Amino acid sequence: MFITVIHRISDPDQFESSAKSATERIPPHLKLHQYLSGNDRKTATCLWEAPSVKDVQEFLEPVSGRFSRNEYIPLNSDAAFGLPAPSTV
């Protein structure tokens, strides 16, 4: 399933540093397709592919929860367009 995560960032420098190091240890059952940061660096959006929202939450909250409020949105793939081809995650 595809999941969008909206990050409302309170400390952009810490968030970006933490997120960058976390990308080196993403578990094999998760796939990060996109990371998009706003110009003000206080909002970012990520596109994940994972078995469940809970899987993404369990990975991201320890990494970014101190520096951002995260909203997890499971996507309706049937109604969406422009999504990447599903991987084997």
C-alpha cells in the first residue's frame, strides 16, 4: 500500500539531519519513494510503500517524532494517478 506522510516540522535542522541518517537504515519491508520539502523547511511530504500505516509509523516516530508532528494518510491507489509502480515490498 502507498502512504503519504505529512510532516509539520518544529526544528528543520534536527529533522533533516535525523531523516538523512534514517534513510540509510530503512527496513527492507518499507520503501521511501519521495521526500519533498517546502521552501520554509517547516513542512515536508513523503511517499512510502509499506504493508501498513503502522509499519511506517513504527519506523518514523522514533526518528522524527521529536522534531515534527506527523500525519499518516493511506492512499486510495485506484483513484490516484502518478504513483510509482508497486514494488515487491
